[in-house]
Amino acid sequence: MSLEDKIKATAKNIEGKVQEAVGEITGDPEQKMEGKRKQAEAEIQHGIENLKDKAKKLID
């Protein structure tokens, strides 16, 4: 996993957690769901990058 992609995915995950918490505090379900969506996207990004790493190791 490239360091830059890993940092981006981690930042998106943190952003999602903050947004979810803000939605919880303010009682805004849309904000909360948007935060959860960002966290799910970050998980997918991590998974894709992990697969790329495994493929690269097989090729090398």
C-alpha cells in the first residue's frame, strides 16, 4: 500500500468518525449516516490497497 493512499484512507476514516460524532451530538441522522459512509469508503480503500500489495508481492 502506498503511504500516500494509506494516509488518505486513514484521514477519510477519521473524518467519518468525527462527522458521525457530530451527527450524534446534534441529533442529525443525515450527518451521522454520512460519517458512517465515509468510514465504509475508507475500509474499502484499505482493502483495495492491501490487495494491490499482495498482488505486487506475488509478481515480485
